[in-house]
Amino acid sequence: MISFLSKSPFLHRNILSVKQFTRSELHVLFGVAQEMRTIVERQGGIQLLQGRVMCSAFFEPSTRTSGSFEAAMVRLGGSVVKVDSSTSSVVKGETLSDTVRTLGCYGDVLVVRHPSPGSAEIAAKYTKIPVINAGDGIGEHPTQAFLDVFTIREELGTVNGLTITIVGDLKNGRTVHSLVKLLCNYDVTLNYVSPDNLKMPEEVKAEVAKCSSIRQTEYPTIESVIESTDVLYVTRIQKERFTNLEEYESTLGTYIVTNSIMTKAKPHMIVMHPLPRVNEIAVEVDFDQRAAYFRQMRYGLYVRMALLALVVGHDVKM
Ligand code: NCD
């Protein structure tokens, strides 16, 4: 543990986009996350960040990202100061930059979620403490992508050689924008399944196309690719990004993963979802061992513990 942390490639760095990190840096993160898993399972936590404070500012709703970052910090022996848009001075008209300047005076690391793409990068200009992007509108969600790849590694043993089918709102889903860019570090086949109006943005596809180790193809239905799929990554139609509610309602329910679809899947395929789900995975699928989305939440705790330890705390002695 100490040897990992003493040469942390993440030390005091902002975590804004998955594009910042190399495959060897990811391996450090995943190695520490595995150690965190063992520590949590054996003893609940470890006093690595005692005396340190994580500030978090969430200007959009969150259950898992905010909850797992907070649990991660507490399990590392640190503390958390939280603000949100409904009870902070944001209500009085305070800007993101002034909110960030303020929290930068109090904490050792700042976790930010905000509706505008690029907001985390802007936030990082207003404070010297590292900023972690917990979702910037439809932009990126790098820590979700880290935990998604960690989940694939833990569940299937490897990422290379897999066929990953991504279903749902590929236009507005920041988790999939980060995930496909992160997968550029691996040799994978990507299948995109979405309604016509919610396809993967051209600029994201163009970025992925630069990676020679990836093949990406669009398909109209889950059924057309289910038999060759190793990871079925399902996403929610992002209601809050629609200006026209009728358009949202017309796409809701286009793709629903059911037991009947699961009968056509490989015995070792896993179903992932960043959650929350609305209706895109039927509750009956929860009882299938291949449903990995609840385990994925737990992996998120280990990855965020690892990330906080690597960003904040290399010099803390055990
Ligand atoms: C996602 C998000 O906020 O982008 N949730 C999460 O962080 N686990 C996915 C979503 O909201 O659909």
C-alpha cells in the first residue's frame, strides 16, 4: 500500500477527463482499489487520510457518486464537508467560481458535479486544491468510467478481447462518453444500440476512432448483438437533458432488458448500469447472477477510496 501511494501518479492532480491518464496509471489505480477491497472486507477501513477534508459541491442530483465519495473519505479516516445548490449561497446567486474559491479554503480535495460541460475544468482554475469531476453535464464522468472498467476486470478477469454493447441514451449519457474514451486503452469491440435521436455524438466516435485497438459499430436492436456480447452496459434516457418532454416520452421504453433477452446471452455475460435505472432493466433481471449493476456500486466505493488516497494522501504513514 505505502509503496503504491509513495509514487502516486495521481498526487495533487485534477481528475477532469479520462483522457488525462495512461494505461499504466490506471493499473496503479486498480491495484490500490483491489487493496482497498481487501481492507474494507477485513476491517472496514484504514486511517490513511486522518485530518484531511474532502469538500463536495453537487449542483445536480446524486445518490451513488456523492454517497460513495463520502463513504470512501470516511473509510479512509477523513472528513467531508458538503454543499448543494438548494441550501448553499448558490440560491442567493453566488457563482461556481466563488463557491469553488470558498471550498478551496476549507478542504484538501474538491468533488464537483455541475450541469455545464467543461464546468469542472473551469472550477479547477479557481482553486489550488485538486478538483475531481463528478459529472459535468453531458460532458464526462471520469470516476464512473474508472469504476466501470474496474468492474469489468473484477468480474471477467480482463478487458482485452471483449465485446461491449452500450445501450440507451448515448447522446446525453456522460458515463458512456467517458467509458468509451477510457476503453481506448484496451483492445475491445464496441456495439452502440440507441434510438436514432440519441446516437453516440460524432465527436466522441471520432475520438475513439483514433484508437487503433477499437472497433465501433451502431446497431438498431439489442437482439442483433446479444449473442456475441460480453458486457451489456445499459443506460437511462437522460430526461433532464430534453427540452421537449414528448421526445423523451417517445424514446422511453425503446430498449428494455428482460429475462427473455437474457436467455440469448452468453452464460458469463455481465449486465452493467451506472444507475439510477428507470425502466430499462426489468426488475426480474436483478435475480440473474449476470446482473452486475449492484456489485458495480460496491466496486465504486473501492475505486473512489483508491483515487482519494492517491490524489490526497501519499505522505500519510500507516
Ligand atoms: C449517472 C450520472 O449521474 O451521470 N449516475 C451516476 O453517476 N452513477 C447516470 C445517470 O444519471 O443516468
